[in-house]
Amino acid sequence: MKRFALAGNPNCGKTTLFNSLTGSSAYVGNWPGVTVEKKEGKYKKCKEPISIVDLPGIYSLSPYTSEEVISRNFIIDEKPDCVINVVDSTNLERNLYLTTQLLEIDVPVIIALNMMDAVRKSGDSIDPLLLEKEVGVPVVCISASKEEGLDELMDRAYEESLKKREATSVLLNSNLSHLINDIELSFKGLKVDNPLFHAIKLVENDEIEIKNHPQLLGVVDEFKKYFKDETFGSDLEAIVADSRYKHITSNFSKAKKKNNNEMAKTFSTSDKIDRVLTNKWLGIPIFLLLLFFIFHMTFSENLFFLGGLFTNIAPSFEGTFFEGLFWTSSGINSIGVVFANLLGSTTSWLTDVVQGWLSTSPQWVSGLITNGMLGGVFAVLSFLPQILLLFLFFSILEDSGYMARVAFILDRLFRRFGLTGRSLMPMIMGFGCSIPAMINTRTLSNDNEKIATIRVIPFFSCGAKLPILTAVAGGIIQQFGIGNADIITFSMYLLGMGVAIVSILLMRATIMRGAVPPFIMELPAYHLPQFKALMIHLWDKAKHFLKKAFTVILAFTIIIWFFSHFSFSWQYLEDVDIDKSILAGLGQLVTPLFTPLGFGSQLSSFSWVFVVAAFSGLIAKENVISTFGVLGACVAGSIIDVGGDGGIAAVATMIQGTGITIPALISFIAFNLLTIPCFAAVVTAKAELPKNKFVGTLVFWLATSYIVSSMIYLIGSWWWTSFIFLGAFGIGVFAIYLVNKHRDNKQRTAK
Ligand code: GDP
Ligand code: MG
């Protein structure tokens, strides 16, 4: 089968094109560096099926980053039948820099001028025929997101793939041409593939090339002796880059016609927006406000605090279908809560129906099915609408280009903590799922930065942890009658981010000292998020969640039900007797360890349930709530029944059953948020971290969650304990200061 590769700068639309051509749903994000690994898919509309490979975005073929190495090796070693060079036409000159290098490889190349819709909108135009004549390979105008020009692109790419193309270089017009020709000849003599490419890379002082062909380096050095450029002296790397750009501006830029007035106008609006959004003082408060707005729209039961206003109209609807769905005594429900209510009434109706069917079956059968399976899975499922809504908001922020601005704003702050804004992108991805986020840290060139980033990624609360936050927050509101779901969940997200920043500071001050690498990021253009891309995101998320709910989580709820309904002598136990079960026995062994955190031995009865739930989260974080779902039914049967279904009711039952306090509940959320993440994330971390850093990372997660949670519980219960923590913290900081000073002095004397 023929194989075409998509190559281009970061953020030029390769993945969008890949998705349109192959019908897949790979991750598209409006910031550079989203695709880190190459992906493969099939295109079926040509004469024969064609395999399409989406390569990571790169600015050049020099091996500065791992993406560049991946893409370069793929094109050189795997020799695709055609390279489709995707070009962001709104940024033509800069994108053609990579093109000049692709042309130097003996492989068919075709240029896809992407984002032509945006170019047209700005009033500019590009003449593809003129560009084609200048560059010497076919040029096709497309819009990947509007799916325009794709058939023509693929037809012409197919034609190209039937021919052979000899490498050419724009550098052959420069005063380096003799040197390049000489080395190319030597490479030809050595029977090296792609002699022109290798010759130019050697002239460019390319690390890989020097390692592979040291014998030819003499020729370059000899040349340098008598060659002097006016501006760059004998810095050949700079001369090569300069010649490429010169050729682009004098020969290729002709193809572009700018509409000056329009251009100035669009530039200034985007600029004006950025002056506010990325403002030194306003940037972070605006980000936090936006974030709060999102949480408010998703979790609040008192939308815009309009509860009071509404009490006048409310009585006329009392008792109708609308009451409870759209509002409660506390106020108007947010969109997220409305959807959650709808799903909640559906699942509780389903549970009733199943319970009806099973009314004549043995008690353990109906217990296993309604409490064990449905109770557990529905407890988690009840949060799906809110998870999806939160993701919709995040995707909009991301696709519009705003998240890239956030990375830019936070770079200023992060630099002080010893990280760059680059490491912020994987962290923000962590809000979705830690696994792709950890894989994305491959784009970080500095090892220390990479390790520190992987360690704090789990602190950015992922989708699977959301049910824990929401259910416990809901339980607190229901049982203690205080707080707001949006404020509690929002503060827990902030807590995670705060702990991440403090941990990075401490790591950089102790075991990871060193300079901060430079970070240059271009801000992608703002644009309206694409409906289709958003829906692909959401559908993916929903599919993944449902699949998990009916596999891993379902299996685990059955296991939890089983071990909570059998004693060590393998006797079946009624719901009321779960305190004598295997699960209770095992849980009680470790429960005392969690006493300083508030959910250990001090609980009046069923003291082990919170600990067991936290442990079940090590398999998948959703299990924490499904475990409550399973056990809640038993606790409710034996002590009290708070009524209702789903995760919130399960937690409310646990609160009544165990007598746990508010500080201990907050400490419980914090523990689950900060401790060792789910099994899949741990495996990913192990693969991405250097070998000797894995165990330390596990210890770091355990220690951080233990310390922060006990602080929350102790300070929340007895405020004066804060002085003890402050004191310990002060002594710690002072000790670090002394050690570092001592080390610096020693280094200075050593010099
Ligand atoms: P990649 O980094 O090269 O894989 O780029 P992506 O496919 O992730 O796209 C980057 C951004 O450009 C996304 O926000 C896309 O929605 C947007 N984009 C992609 N193709 C087009 C296009 O043809 N027109 C416009 N206006 N935007 C596009
Ligand atoms: Mg991509």
C-alpha cells in the first residue's frame, strides 16, 4: 500500500487534515505541539487505498527536539511515497522555511496551502500557480477544516507518487553551492542515500550528521578557513538559514498579495483582545474568573445567585415536572445540574424497574444486581453530563486559541518557579486525562523540567476525579446544609494547581536546581471553535467514559460487593452485617494510618469505608464513588436512608453512617486528588520517566497527599494547629536556604 506523510509546522492543521482524510478523531488543539507521536490512518477515495501518516509538527529538519528527530527519521528512513507539506497560508513565509528543507530529500513533495478560508477572509490572496513555478513542486489550495480541495490534493499527490523526484535546494543559488556540490559528490561516492540532504546538513553543522560522517568534516573546516561572509563570518549554520529566508522573500513571496487595509484591521482587533487577555496584571484574574464562570455554569444550584428573585414565580409551578429539575429551594439550577437531574431520574427509574423484576428472586441476587452492579455504575454515571459540559467549555477555550494565551501569561509566573510555559501545556492537558498529558512531556527538552512536570500532572484534576469532587461536595451540601457545589469543586481545582506550584518550587530549590531553558512561543490566531471538532472531542470523551463504566468499573463494583458480603469463613452476609466482611477486615487493618487525615479510626462506625474507597481509586479514580454506591446501599439499609440515587446520595449516606466531619471530607477529596493516580497513569509515568526516578515519584505522590490532607483536616478542625505547620514550614525553608548556600560556597571555592 502507498504511504503519504503529512509534514508541516506545529499548528498548521495537519491533524485536522488527517482527520478529514481518514475519518479518524485524533486530538486537534489550537496550540503548538499537540501531536507528539506519528499516527496512521487510511484514505480510500484514490485508485488504491493510501495510508496517511500524521507526523509531529516541526519548524525544521535539524534535530533540536524529539519531534524533529521523529519526523526527519520517518521521511529519510521509511521513504514515504509522497510527502504532503501542509502549510499555514496565513503565515506563508515562515512555513516555507521547512519546505526548503523537505525539497532537499529525494522524495515526491506536494504543498498543501491550508487555511485558505482564513486567507480569503482577511482579503489576501495567494497564486498557487506562481508558487508552483517558483518552488518546482505541485501546490494545491485547501481548507482542512472546511474540507475544501481535499480530493484535488489527494489526486495530485497520487500522480506525484508515481514519479520520481530529484532533490533540489534553494542553497544552490548561494555562495555555498561549491562546498555543497563537493560534499554531495563525496556522499555519492560513498553510495549514501539522499546525498544532497546529508551534504547540506553537514554544512549546517548538524549533530547527527557530524556523528555519522566525521570523515567529511575536514572538507567543511578547510572551506571555512578561506570563506568569510560579511554578516555571519564563518558561522555556516546562520548563513544557511539566512540564505533560505532570503530566497523565500525574493522568490516565493511574490505569490502572495496582501490586502493592506483589511490586514491592518484584523491584526489590530486580535491585538486589542490580547492587550487585555494577556495583560500583566489582568491576565491571571481574568483566567480565574473565566474558570469560575465555567464551574458555576456546570455545578451551581443557585445560578447567578438569582435564587431570591425566583421565589415569586416558583409557587405557581410547585409540584410540576419543572420543580426540582430546573430549580430547588436554593435557587435556579445550572445547565450541568439540569442534565444531571434528567439522567438521575432516568437511572433511578431503571433501578426501580429492575428491582421490581427481581422481587421474587433470592435476596443475594437482587442485592448483587441492584446494589452491587447498578448502584455502583449509576453512582459514577450520574456525573457524566457535568463531565461532558466541563469538557465542552475547556475545548472551546482551547480551540479558540485562549489556552495558548494562558500558557503565555503563566510563563511569566512559571519562570520564577523554574519552569517554562511549555510545561504548562501538558499540565492543562492533565485536566482531561493524565495519560496523554504525560506523553506530551516528550516535547520538553530539559530533563528536570520533564520530571517535575510529570510529577505534578496528576494534581490537575482529571475527568475521572470529577465524580469524587462533585459527589463529596454534594454530600456536604445535603448533610450539613452549607456551601455551593461550584465553589467547592472550583476550590479543589485551585488547591491542585496551588500544590503543583509549591511542589515545583520545592523540587527546584532542592533536588533539581539549574537554569531555566528559554521558551519561545508564538500565539496562534484566535478563531471561532469548530462545532464538528468540539463534537468529536465530546463524543470521544463520552465513549471512553461509558466503556470504562461498563468494563473496569462494573467489574470492580462486583468485586467490592462480593468482598463486602462474604466473611472470612465464606459465609454470605446480609447488608446489615457488612462490618464483619472480608473487605471490612482488610480495611480495618490500614484504617488507623488515616486517622491524622480525619477519615481513620475516629469515625463512629463503618470507619473503613473511606479508606477502602480511596484504595479502590488506585485502579480507576471513578471507583471511589462506585464503591460508595455499592456500600452506601448497605449502610442505608442498616442505619438510615437519605433517599435518592447516584453518587451524591451515596456520599450523604456515608456521612450519616460514619459521622465524618466537613474538614475530614475536604481532606478526603484532597487525598484522592493528590495521591498516586490511577493504574494506567502510573504505568505511563513509569514509561516516560528516567529509570531511577519512578520510585521517588510514587513516594512523592504519597507523601504530598498525606501531608496536605492532614494539614487540611487538622487546621480545619483546630485552627491553632496552623501555627505548628507554619513553624515547620519556616524551619524547612530556612534549612533549604542554608544547605543551598553551603553548596554554592563549596562550588565557588572549588572553582
Ligand atoms: P497541527 O498541530 O498541525 O496538527 O494542527 P491542528 O490540526 O491541531 O490544527 C490547529 C488549529 O488550526 C486548530 O484550531 C484547527 O481548528 C485550525 N485549522 C485547521 N485547519 C484549518 C483550516 O483549514 N482553516 C482554519 N480557519 N482553521 C483551521
Ligand atoms: Mg497535530
